[in-house]
Amino acid sequence: MLRPLRIGDEADVLAYRGREDVCRYLTNVPLDETTVESFIAARTSATRIVEDGDRILLAVELDGRVIGDVRIRAGKMCDRQGEIGWVFHPEHHGRGYATEAARELVHMAFDDLGMHRVWAQLDPRNFASARVCERLGMRQEAHLREESWLKSEWGDLAIYAILQNEWRGL
Ligand SMILES: CC(C)(COP(=O)(O)OP(=O)(O)OC[C@H]1O[C@@H](n2cnc3c(N)ncnc32)[C@H](O)[C@@H]1OP(=O)(O)O)[C@@H](O)C(=O)NCCC(=O)NCCS
């Protein structure tokens, strides 16, 4: 089930977003007991996209526990572009949950929010994340070399995207 994050999800979210391995390719550092509270508080209202920069962040719930989260973020509303992302607990990797949740996000982006293009950015070493993009039918559009200084090293960046008419054709 996809639903907004809410106060009370702290322990579940900390169980995956508090891990070094989960955060390896994220710009975020692992959450701790304190920061998980502000992380969730800042996102409980991320439920609609009506203005530039708005985002929707959804918890992925399985058997009453939050096992991951997915999000879509708008840039300028007039551009109708949505950036999507996903983070899951390693105990629930390899079962298609990220792909299934992300597919709903793309469906929502095109069919409910009227987006024109959906895109994702990721570290090219993050093969699992790249495979989620590919399973959604997204195409790799760029590989930027050493475009950021992240976690004490230069990081490459890959851009994946799919257009609304390509999604309809799938
Ligand atoms: C990125 C991330 C969400 C991908 O998770 P994942 O478990 O590989 O993705 P899915 O849940 O979609 O599972 C897909 C795998 O399950 C398998 N699978 C099993 N049943 C499946 C089904 N019904 N449907 C689709 N895939 C299924 C697929 O074959 C695939 O395995 P493969 O990659 O060996 O081919 C995960 O690695 C993660 O949370 N990483 C840490 C955070 C992160 O880096 N986020 C991305 C930042 S850009």
C-alpha cells in the first residue's frame, strides 16, 4: 500500500534510512533517533503537487510496516517534469516492490498530475536503481562525469527519463 508518511513511522523508517548501506548512493547521511523525527515531520505534508518544487512522498507499507518510500518532485509547474526516487529496506529488496511502487508513481505522474516527462538521477554505480528505471521503460539520457563532490569523492551522475507519449505506448 502506498500512503503518506505519518508521525509514528519513525522506527520503521529508521530501520532502513538509518543504514550506511542504504544511504551509500543517496545525498542524505543515515538518519538517527533524532533526525528521523524531523525527516518525517517535514514530509507528512508532502502530499500534493500544485506549486513549483512541490513533492509527494509516499510510504510503502507491507503487512502494517513501512518497508520503503518513493517520491516525486516537481520542478517548475509550467515544465511539467517530475523527478522520481525510491529507497527500500534491504530485507525487502529483490522482490519487485520498488518497481511496483515506482510504476504507480509514474502512472500518477502522467495520468493524474499531467506530467510531460518523468526523470530520475542516480549514481551510475547504483545498478539496482538503474534497473528499476529500465524496468519502467526509462531511457538513460546522460552520464555526467564527476559532476558533484559527495561523501568525500567525486561522483558521476546518470539521468534516466521517459516521456508521456512513450509511457502510453508501453
Ligand atoms: C534502488 C532499490 C530501491 C532497488 O531495489 P530492488 O530490490 O533491486 O528493486 P525491486 O524491489 O523492484 O526488485 C527487483 C528485483 O526483484 C526481482 N523480482 C522478483 N519478483 C519480481 C516482480 N514480481 N516484479 C519485478 N521484479 C521482481 C527482479 O528480478 C529484480 O531482481 P534483479 O535486479 O536481480 O533482476 C534498492 O536497491 C534500494 O533501496 N537501495 C538503497 C537506496 C537507493 O540507492 N535508492 C536509489 C537512489 S537513486
